Amino acid sequence: MKIVKFGGSSLATGESVAQAIQIILSDPQRQVMVVSAPGKRNTTDIKVTDLLIKYADLALKHKNCVEIVNKIFSRYQEIGHYFGLADTELSIIKQILLELPNQGYPNEKYLLAAFKAHGERLNARLITLVLRHQGINSRFLDPAEAGLIVTGEPNDAIVNPESYLNLDQIKIKADERIVFPGFFGMTPSGNIATFSRGGSDITGAILARGFHADLYENFTDVNGIFAANPHIIEHPQSIKKMTYREMRELSYAGFSVFHDEALIPAIQGQIPINVKNTHDPSNPGTMIVPEKDFVPDNAITGVTSQKHFSALYLHKYLLNKEAGFTLRILQILYQHNIPYEHMPSGIEDYAIIMVVGEGMRQKHTISRQIIDSLGDHDISPQMINQGASQISIMIGTKKEKADEAVKIIYQKFFN
Ligand code: ASP
């Protein structure tokens, strides 16, 4: 069985929803569809999630919400009408939207989470209506009913492991399609809490593990994951296959096609992930697979950069004789809730370049080649760090040199 997640840009219009449905129906194994809220129809459009955030804000201030509700409802209505659904069938969506401010919430954060979550919750209901209208045996499955339990921050929740036991109990008939809303779960006390933004990817991965799927297909609007940022490199190659940990290293420093938190459930369940394009479904996309038996095609898999890092330079004699010094430094950062990739100094603005590839472990000359080719272009690394796993090298450069450094490394290894 396959879990198939569609992102917001893949579900923004009736036409794209029709394409998503066609993808689902073209493979009987594609039984579970995880949906995002309708995204942008064009570059100046607003995502339904962002409209819902506005709605929450107006509701909290007790302002008139008629206009915003109509705007949100019209997004669902437009999709419904595309499939010939009547307004009487769609009225339930408007009713739920109008009722949102009247539900009880423990505090404002939970109110915001519940409003946001309805982008996906209502879209899953709508898509179930559409499927049924087309005579397809389908069922809307809500996180509340499925027992997808989350804890932590209401707008940055984490999955509770109990969810996997609950999902294991769900029976899915051989001829039925499940439509599941992404992005949120229920707290043990029954409130809605969402994952961080873009978190429908996480729901897909949780279901893939919970339902013991053979594959987690993640449909977006690009042909998989590129080896470098297309804003820096013209027509970069797309990565055919990479390991979980390569993906993790790359997403630390800017690869954002797939949500980094969504890797964890997939790794725990050892479920391969296939990132694919809704508008070009026959393109194989990118496979993200376990490390075991992985044979790299190239020395490096991807190169990325992330700007606006500060470097904290501490100088102290006989530091090597003193135990616990770094621990104390990190404790200070911890007390101030500062992730230690972002050490404060403010003297200079750095960028980090991450070069990632399982293939680097076998080839001991890669780091030299990288440094040499940067040197040939007068870029001197301010910092170099190779992790013990030997699959990534982090190079710190001046911020203004970052894009050029990515280009040089990409040309060296991919052309
Ligand atoms: N709709 C949510 C967001 O815009 C979650 C998602 O799309 O994955 O962040």
C-alpha cells in the first residue's frame, strides 16, 4: 500500500485536484491520500492557511469576519463547482467555517491552531465529496477518529508514539480510498494542534509508518529534488536517489522541498519516500531510501548554502586542558534558547555551504578538490567542518561569496 501526499499547490484549483485524483486512481495501491489546504493559484494568490490565520486574528479581535469567511469558502466552492457539486452539498463547509469562533479553546494559541488546521480538514472533506460524486468508494478519516495524537506546542506539535498503535487498529478495505487531512493532530485532551508550517509532509510520513506502507509518495510541483538551488544554478540535475541522511544534511542548510521533520517517522518505519511532480507524474522524481545497500552514482549528491550565520570566536589559552568548557558555552546558549548553528556575535555575516554525498566516504580527495576549486576562484573558506559520518562537508564563507561557491562546486562535480 502507498501513502500519497499532495501539497497545497497541487490542490489549488479544480483542474489540479482532478489531476491528483487521476494519479490516485491510476494505481490501486494508492489507497491513502493525505491532503494539504488549497495553496496559491498564481504568484500573487494567498494560501488558504494564510487566509485562516487572518480569520483567526479577526475573530480574536471580535471584528467582522463575513468577508474573510466568504473568501475562504469561495476557494472550496470553486473546486467543488469544477466537479459539478451543488451549493447544497458544499454548504457544510461554510457552516463549519462560520462555527469556528464559537468552539471552546483553552487559549489563543489553540484557537489559531484549530483555525489553521481547517484548511486541510475542509479540503479532505471536499475531496471526499468529489470522489463520492464520481462514484469512487472513499472515506474521510479525521485525525480525531484515527487517534493521531500530538503533544507540545499547539502550533509546533510533535507526534505522540501512541498514535502508531492507534493507526495500526484502522482497517482499510481493499477497494476503498482514504482521504486524510495533513498538518494536524489532536492533543490528549482533545484539542487540535498543528505541526510547523508545511507540516502535511509530516502527517504523510506518520501514516506511512502507522499503516506500514510500502512507499510514501510526496507529490509537489517540481520534478523531485534538485542537486542545487535552481535560483543559483540554471537547470540543475535532479537527484534520482539519495539516502535519508543525505536528505537530512541537505535540509539543515536550505533544501526545503521535503519537510525535515517528516524524515523521522519514515526512517523509524524504514519506508522509502518518492518526491514526485503532480503535473508530470510519469517522471520518476527523487527516491529517498535507507542507507543499507545504497550505491551512490556520484561523489556528491547535492550542494546548498544558507546565509546569515554568525560565527562566535572564543580565544582562551590552555583550553585543551580544561574539561567541560564547551559544555558551559552550550549551556549558556541553551538557557537563552539559541540553537547553536546560530551563535551570536554580529561581527560578520557568514554563509554555510553544505556539500553532501554518501559517495564522499569512499573518495578521500573530495574535500581537497572542493577547497582547491574554491581557492582557484579566490574564495577562502572561513571555516571547514567534516562530520564523523563523512557524508557532508560544511564550509563557511563570507555571505557575498556563497552563491559563487555553490556554482563552483556544482560545476566541478556535476558538469
Ligand atoms: N497548509 C499548511 C501550510 O501552509 C501545511 C502544508 O501545506 O503542508 O503550512
